Amino acid sequence: MGADGDARVATPELLARVAGVRPLYLVESSRISGLAVAKWRFDGLRSLDERNPESILAYRTAGTACATKISGGQAIRKRPRIGSATFLPGDGSATWILDGTVEVVHLYLPPDELGRFAEQTFDVTPTVRIDDFFAIEDPWLDGYFRILASEFEGLDGAQRPADSLLLDETVHLVARHLVRRHSDAGPRARRALELQAKVNPLRPSLVRRVEQYVNERLDRDIALAELARLCCISVDHFLRSYRAARGITPYRYVLDQRLGRASTMLRTTSVPVAQIAVECGFRSPSHFSTRFHTAFGVSPSRFRRTA
């Protein structure tokens, strides 16, 4: 059942039925129906059709399986490299076959979100279609998927809502990149995107307002739209302006503050680690432990013992 309560079956569930396996993890947006990230391990896959409710941006993380795309009576067979990306439009007509074992991370993009990005970004409302690409090497997508996958370490076997801020950022950043580099957007639209890349940094007073708001709500789910409203600008403009001012995305700032508060609580209190995870806004104790170890090089418990 879809996130909005209707009977629509989301793409990850349809894929699980076809493949006969469950994702290693599935993290769904609590605010945008259909927006999700999943990691899969396939040991062969036959007759996967592209016709799904959401488009799939797939990123290969491991495995040597060959992939075959069958479209218009023609078959294209490749052995994608680790780090390559493939886009499967939800309204496509291709059939896919995998021979062998592979691990992939999928980003599920609702078509409405791509359309909404175009409407909010351009002076006119163009019809923008993302190119149907197969096993390409795109350094930006490679880097972003590495970051995205690392954020969900510690969630193996889990299915839960994601931090809204992370997936809110993801859909905007990825949509902008796909439209700029992998779409049929015309010269006018591309020129508009290039001009927007030169956005002015967010004013210091607005940065302070946003960060005070965040620090008062670290234990809660924070949405990108909430932060943009504080500055009376669009979500896309806010995301670019904040990053220009601080050198990091809003989600990175929130994560750093949560980790900082957690380290202080570990040093100065006897509050259980699981409770610290909750009070600092982490989705689970295991996710907190993974993110903390990545930042500090030790587990929360060992950090407390040696502090």
C-alpha cells in the first residue's frame, strides 16, 4: 500500500515480487509517496519490466553480473562496472535480465517530483524527460551514491522512514543533476540551470535563524521545506544558498550537530546509549552507532569509556 494510504503498490514491492527476494534495506520517505532508497542483492533476475510507478536510478556497488536490456526488438548486453549508473524510467518499455550475482542501490524517483522540480526551476513549464541511460560512468552520481549508501549503513534488514531532510535533499540534488546532464531539456532550460549555479550565499542572519531552529529540534524529524520557509525562499534556492554559505548541505549540518550533542552526552552523562540515540534524532541505536563510529573512529560505548 502506498504511503498516502491508497492501494497503489510501490516499485520496491513490485520488484520484490518479481525477483523473489527482499531488499537488504528499504528506507522510505515519510513525506513524499514513492520516494525511497533500497539496497538489493540479486542472484540472477529475469524479465524485469521498466513499467513501474516510480523511475529507478540504479547504482552498482558489487558483483560481476552481466545485464541485458531488451527494447524495440534489440538486445544490448553489458557487464557494468562497479560505480556505474542506470536510469529506468517508470513509463519505459524495456525488459531487463541479469545473469549472475550483483548488489545495487536503487533510488526510486516519483515522476511527480521530477515534474515539480522543473516547474519550480524554470520560468516556463517545460516537458523534461530524463535520458534512458544504461551502465554509464558519471563521477557526480558515483560520488553522491557513495555518500547516500554510507548514510544507511547499519540498517540492513530494516524497513523504516528515513530522515526527511536527507531524502528531501536527495530528490532535489539528483533531479537537478539529471536535468542538467541527462535530459532533453532545451538550451533555455539548461542556461537557466547554469545561471542558478551561481547563487548568492544565504545571508548570515538567515543562516543563524536556520541553525538555531535546527538546534532546538535535533530530536525531531526536520524537513527541508521547513528550513526554506524560515528564509521565505523556495526549497531549491534555499538548498543551494545554504550550501554556498556554509560549504555543506543542511543535512550534513544537522548530522554534525546530532553527533556533537551525542558526544557531549556520552562524556558528561550516564544516559544509556539507546536513549542518547533517540534524544539526538537518530533512527535507531544501530544507525547511531554506525554514524558515530564513522565520525569518531570508535563505538559510542568505547568513546564513553575512554572519554
